[in-house]
Amino acid sequence: MAITDKIYVKNHRQLASQLETSFPKSAFAGATLDLLFTGDSLANLDSTTQDRVLDFAEDFLDCDCKSHPYCGCAERKFIQYLLELRAQGFGPDAIVDVMGDDYMLYAYSGDILSFLDQSVRTLEAAEALAEIEASRDRRDELHDAKHELTNG
Ligand SMILES: [Zn+2]
């Protein structure tokens, strides 16, 4: 399962009651994206929640793909967001706090931790491959990226 399958809408029950409908708890589930970001339902939310939802839409759902919001851009951008937070020195718990403040989302810090571990391993594998076949520049680049993630 991708990390984006483990990102949840905070205050899910409260939101569902404001919207007078039910939707999946998972933030990146198709039905959630449809309901929260493409419907007229936003008007029913309190203003704080509206702001967070609009921020999320602006930051992650702003592509022009035909299959939007199912094109995968939102998931890719969110993963980028997580890695940037890590590179800024945030640990798993702090990352969960930040996504709550920014977008009213939450995740289990254990899931964030394994995602970060996995990302470092992926980079290590890419680094090893680059060592064999690609240019030294690319290898150095991956090496630096890994350092950003591990030395935060
Ligand atoms: Zn897209």
C-alpha cells in the first residue's frame, strides 16, 4: 500500500455530518477527492475546514490532466511534500502534526516512519545502480538526496 493510502481526513465524522453524507476516511480515495474537491459541498463546511480543504486543493490538485483527480499527480505531490518536510528536519511525529495544521489530515507516525525508511532504501538501491551504469553526477545527486532525508 502506498503511503497516500494511509493519509486520513481529520475530524472525519464531523465533516461527514457537516456535508450530510458519508465518504471514505482515506484522503486520497477517489470518492473523497470527488466529494471534497469537485462538488458544491464545500459551502456546507465551517470556514476553518473550508480553508484547509482549499489549501489542499490548491497545493495538490492543481494539474490540468484529463483524468484529474485520478491522474496520480496529487499523490506524487503529497509524497514530495512529505519528503520536503523530512529534508527540513521534521521527524515522523512532527510531520503528522504539520499535515494536521496545514491540511487537517493525519497519519500514523509509524506509517510515516516506514515510508521514510522505504524512501531511503529506494534511494540506496538507485544509488547502487547508478554506481554501476550511470554517470558519477547522478550518483552524487542521489547520495545528497539520501543525506537530506537521513540527517534531518
Ligand atoms: Zn494530473
